Amino acid sequence: SQQGEEDPQALSIQEGENATMNCSYKTSINNLQWYRQNSGRGLVHLILIRSNEREKHSGRLRVTLDTSKKSSSLLITASRAADTASYFCATDDKGAQKLVFGQGTRLTINP
Amino acid sequence: GAGVSQSPRYKVAKRGQDVALRCDPISGHVSLFWYQQALGQGPEFLTYFQNEAQLDKSGLPSDRFFAERPEGSVSTLKIQRTQQEDSAVYLCASSLPRAGAFFGQGTRLTVV
């Protein structure tokens, strides 16, 4: 079973706008990760944020983590058509090695 | 190779047939994972190896599913007597400890 829930399930915005996706989880974690998946392809690791971090940046990506609310957000700034993909958050499920994924947010960037 | 390689990319099996899916992880990656992804869903954990040891197989849906990694490198996921509900994309991932995972392109299994 999956513990993470992404919100919204689908998001459609214009190129150049910012996209924000949210993730909630249920258990204690050591870290939370975000992945991107293009249609019919494997997952690509985007960013990892540890439980003692509150915010992390990587290029146009900004991730926040609130362990008190068991939630995280992924912000993509200045979106591009190439950002069209599904985005998943994944947690390490009480420090275990396995990743537990959410259902994903399907992001569409309209040119 | 530069990334995680999975073969075959596509597999069509008749119901009741046995299949074997192969994963070549990134060289030196100790951890190897198998996930199952149904259409429109997130990946679901199947099993985890640390080197050749299968440390977690809690996600395997039935005893028809079996995975091995005998030399701590290449792994094979075997599904016996395939059923239609086994149709999914099977993803393999490898990683270093406490780091992000690198995923292969997956094997799309269709059971007819």
C-alpha cells in the first residue's frame, strides 16, 4: 500500500508560470525524495531532503519539508514544456531502505 | 554501464506462462530494489537486496513471485504461472546507502 498522497492529482499551467505540488505522508521518516516520470519512462531522481532540513534548492526546484505536519512541497519555477511529466514523492518508511511512493501529480505545461 | 538497465523492455506472456525479468544495476551500488507500477499509479515496493542478501521481500504479492541477486550485482525477478493481474511495469532501482535511487526504464509485462 502507498502512504504518500500528492495534491493535486493533476495540474495544468501555462509555460513560465510556477507549479506547486504537495505531498503528505503518515510515518516517521529519515528523508523524503521527489522523482519525475515522463510517460512510458523510468523515474528520475530530482532531490532528496533529510528530516532535519526544512528547505532545499536545486536549479528551478525548491522543496520544503514540515515534519510536524508530515508534509512536503515541490515548487518548479519558470516552468517549461519539458517539465510536463508525473511527479512523485517518496519516503523511506520509518528509516527502512525501501521507498514508499505516493500516487503522483500529473503536471502539464501548456506552451 | 552508465545507468540501470532492464530487459526485456516489453514482454507479452500467455496466462500461466513463467517469465523472468532482468536488472543490471549501476556498478558498485549495494542496494537494489524491485517495484511494480500499475497504470496511473505510483510504484509499489516488491523487494530489496543489499548485495546478495534479500533483506526485505514484504511487497511480493504471492509465492509466485521470486527474486534473486546471487552475486550481488545482476538481479532477476521471476513470476511463475502469470495471471492477468500481474500486468504492470516492473521497475528496478539501485542506489548507494542513504542516497537517491536510480531507476531503470522498466519492463512492461502484459499477460494475455
